[in-house]
Amino acid sequence: MKRFATGFFDSEDGFSTIELILILVVLVTLVVLFKGQVIALLNRAFGEINNQAGKVY
């Protein structure tokens, strides 16, 4: 397992470690910036689903 991990991070094929870290930083930043908006959107969507489900029964 250790040999695989060492080979994975030393390999120059595909993503490098720096690219992976940069992508993760961008994703975390987007989550932090838009957290409130995403939560509000999900609350509205699930609220509407609950309202519509209540009409069926």
C-alpha cells in the first residue's frame, strides 16, 4: 500500500498533486461562498415537495 501511495504521488501521469490541491481549494471556496444560497434553495425545494406530497394524501 505504501509503495502504491508513493508511486501515485511521484508519478507524472494525469493529475499532479498541485493540480489536485488547487481543485480542492477552488471547490471548498465555492462551497463556503455559496453555502447560504444552496441551503436556501434546498429548503425551498424540499418545502415545495412536502407541500405537494401533502396534497396527494
